[in-house]
Amino acid sequence: MTQQDGGLQTAGRLDHIGVSKILQISARARELKGEGRPVIVLGAGEPDFPTPDNVKAAAIAAIEADDSHYTPLDGTPELKQAIRQKFARENDLEFGIDQITVACGAKQVIFNAFMATLDEGDEVIIPTPGWASYEDMVGICGARMVPVAGRPENGFVIDAEDLEAAITPNTRWLLINSPGNPSGAVYTREDYAPLLEVLKKHPRVWLLADDIYEHIVHDGVEFATPARIAPELRDRILTVNGVSKAYAMTGWRIGYAAGPKALIRAMAVVQSQSTSCPSSISQAASVEALNGPQDFLAARQQSFAERRDLVVDALNRIDGIDCPSPKGAFYTYASCAGLIGRSTPGGERIDSDTDFCRLLLEQAYVAVVPGSAFGLSPFFRISYATSIDELGEAMARISRFAAELVEG
Ligand SMILES: Cc1ncc(COP(=O)(O)O)c(C=O)c1O
């Protein structure tokens, strides 16, 4: 079936892909701002830091050196070498250059992997709450996402039994994102181990590890990646990462992955007919990001941890909201179950997390994202990648909004 929109007949593959809730909320927040309302948006999926100066300088040098041509399809040799060294240095993983691919963001890496491997009727197991884009990417490829719910009391990590129960003859991939968007879930080596045991029993199922938030972990938790934990599964693991979150380079659009050669080759075929190659300038900048000084990462991580504590403490003081303290990324995923069934002083009833987020935006001018956008309700996601002052003001507004709600 296709959609009709102003005479345009869109492809059937778009039928189940809607405008994301996050974009709808951002649009409404922009409208309110345009009307002069003091809106605070806690929805950003990106660090609020600038790109480091040495990285900017490398990009400027690349422009001045006329490094402005198409590069090899899936990355320059220099960047692939820097990525190879990153995996060896930080993850104790050795890859050949032909096992590495570079794309316009981790998002394109994941899209390439799904386009290269998924057929109609295939299934991809994705823990919920999970990044909404995964489901849409799977859907565009004609496959189906199979959700497995993470347990809030377990830091939103999924259980091995639940994984095993979700596997069918059609399962092609398990996708794990750790540290995770939107819940901040971090799979430790111990959390991964039983899941990897399940995968060993199912040789048809591959594992995509989305490690994009690797450098944002809190409370001394040690980041773990499955290719390192289970070397015997390495011939069916794709390890995805990128410079967006660690180096505050979301707009530069560089992501990368390492995995089995045949998959990497197939992904390059997909990329060859979409973007040809990532930007030459961004690739030069990314070489410097990966090879240059890394000491600023610890300070940025500390700054995120302080902001997380501010938000978690403030939310847990609010009657009706319960916020576990996430171990990674820059998001909190709080339950608003205690507010369901309450009403605003004007008589609008909150029946879902979507209602809560809508009313919070319309009446307290704070934009957060409902759990329904990520497949697990009733929760809401806050991105705390914004200034302490703004976070403080937003928490005060959420607190006042909740305090004014009445039962029924
Ligand atoms: C879980 C997750 N994976 C991947 C991405 C994409 O990152 P990139 O900017 O590298 O495309 C994001 C961005 O928000 C994300 O949250």
C-alpha cells in the first residue's frame, strides 16, 4: 500500500514509518518559542560541548590542502588506520583494515548493515526502551523489529531467557546499544555473558553492538564490548561506533564499524549507491579526533555525571516520578506511573506518558520525550546534555507542574 500526499504516491516501504515523536515535539517546542514562550528543550541527542580545537584545526588544514575529492568508498586508509588503532588501544581488539568501514554517522553504518543483510520477513531483536530509529531502519528493509523489554529494576538490561524466547528461525540480528539511548543502560561484561551464551546456540543470529556512547559511562562502571568478551563469536559481530558523541562531532557525520570482511564488503556496496563516501574533510578531522589527545574525555564525562546527579535527585523528590540513576550516556529514563490518572488544575487528565509530556510542554514549557517513542511506557526521557542553569530551571518547572496536579 502506498500513501497519497498532495498527488505524491510514496513507496510502500514508507507506510509504517511515521514522523518520529521526537521531531513532532521539537516542532511544537519551536512553535512555542516562536510565540515568545520560554521553552527549555531537554531532547537533544548530542553533547553540548564544542568539537575540540585540534580537530577543528585538522579540518581547516584539510580544506587548505584541497583535500576535497571523493575518497575511497568506505573510508580513507588514514582514517581506517586510526580506527584500527582505536580498537586495539581502547578495546583490545585487533582488526584488519579490510574489516573496517566508515560512513556518514553510526546511523548510516547501521542502515548499511541492515540493507546489506535483511530480507522481507526477517526479524531483528531489539531491547526496549530503544532508539526509535532502529525500528524504522529495520522496517525500511522490509524486516520486523522484535522487542524484548529491559527490566527497569535491572537497569533496563534484558534477560537471557527473554532473549532466547524471542529468537525464531527468522531472527537475523540481535542489536544491543550500550551505554543506551534512551535509558542509559550499560551492559557490563557480566550482563553480556549470558546473552552471548544464548547466541552461541543460534549460529544464524548475528550481533550488532552499537557502542556509540562508549565514552560516557558513570560510577566507575567499566565499558564492555561483546567482540572482546566472546572472541569465538567475532565472525558474526559488527561493532559500531563513531565520533559524534565522544568528540562532540554530531554535525561532521562520521561513524564507523568493524566486523567480518564479507559483511563489510556488502555494506560498502550499499554505501556506494547512496552517499559514495563520507565527507573528505570530516574524515580528516576524525583522524585527528581518534589519534589526538584523549584527556578531555574524562573531564567531559565528569561534567555529564554531575548533571545526571542533579536531574536524578530533583526528579526523585517529585511525588509520582521515580528515576533510576543511569550508568551511562546523557539521558535519564524516569517513570511517571505515579502521575497517571491525575489532572491539571484546568481539568486535563494524564492517561499516558504522551499526555504527561504534551501537557508539560504546553503548560510548563519543558520539552521531554515520552517513553512511548522508545517502546516502554509510562516513562519519559530527559537529555541532560545542557547547562546546569537550564537543568535547574527545568527541574523546578517539572516539580511545580507535578505538585499542582490533582487526583482524578
Ligand atoms: C543509540 C544511537 N546510535 C547511533 C546514533 C547515531 O549517531 P551518529 O551521529 O553517529 O549517526 C545515535 C544518535 O542519536 C544514537 O542515539
